Amino acid sequence: MNKLIVVSGFSILVAFGIACSPKKAANTTPAAPAMLTKEVALKQYSSAQIAEGEALNNAKCGTCHKLYPAGQFGEQRWNQVLNRMIPKAKATEQEGKLIRAYIVANSKGAS
Ligand code: HEC
């Protein structure tokens, strides 16, 4: 009888212990989609970096279709397009930033 009490007491402790164990924290929060404004691009990037971005754009962005002129769209549309196209162009994170800086700096702006 005593043994039964000890055993059931033990299982209650075990069950309680499992119930109280901390839940596995979600460790992957999706990154917010990148958004660069024309104003910030012109402020944060040097003309040398923007020229580098232009060279990368010319080298990597005209392989599947014609090169789209930066002035064709405003910053909002370009950011959405670039979030899809930079991975397609197999650009590194740094190259992607420079391409985005060049295009957005020469875009129609906030229109
Ligand atoms: C691997 C091929 C490939 C590469 C490299 C590529 N694109 Fe594209 N691009 C596409 C395809 C396919 C479409 C049409 C489907 C779509 O819009 O997703 C497209 C569409 C576009 C459009 C039109 C989107 C619209 O909404 O009107 C723009 C602008 C563009 N690409 C820019 C770029 C830029 C800038 C780069 C370089 C960072 C790039 N692309 C690299 C395949 C590519």
C-alpha cells in the first residue's frame, strides 16, 4: 500500500515536471522585408558605393530579361521587386544592398 502511494506520488511529480518544462522557444522570426527609401539611400551610401551598385546591377540583373532603368519605378515598387529579384540574381547580402542603393537612389522616389 505504501509502495503504491510512493509510486503514484512519483508519477504525479513526473507528470507535473513535464507539464512545467519550458516550451521550446521559436527561434526563427522571419526578417522584415527590406525597404530602403531614396532619401536614406542618398544619405547612407557614398557615390562610390552607388557606382558599385550600378556595376553589379548591369552585371547581374540583365541576364534573364532586359535591364530595367532605375527611373522606371518609385521606391516602394522597386523594394518589392528587389526583394524577389536580388535572390534570383544570386547576389550576396552586401551586393544586394549596393544594387538596392543604386536603384532606389535613382528611382522616381516616393511616387
Ligand atoms: C534568374 C533570372 C532573373 C534574374 C537574375 C533577375 N530577374 Fe528580374 N525577373 C525575372 C522574372 C522571371 C521576372 C518576371 C516574373 C516576376 O516578376 O517575378 C522578372 C521581373 C523583373 C521586373 C519586373 C517586375 C514588375 O513587377 O514589373 C523587374 C523590374 C526586374 N525583374 C528587375 C530585376 C533586377 C533589378 C534584377 C537584379 C537584382 C533582376 N531582375 C534579376 C527573372 C530574373
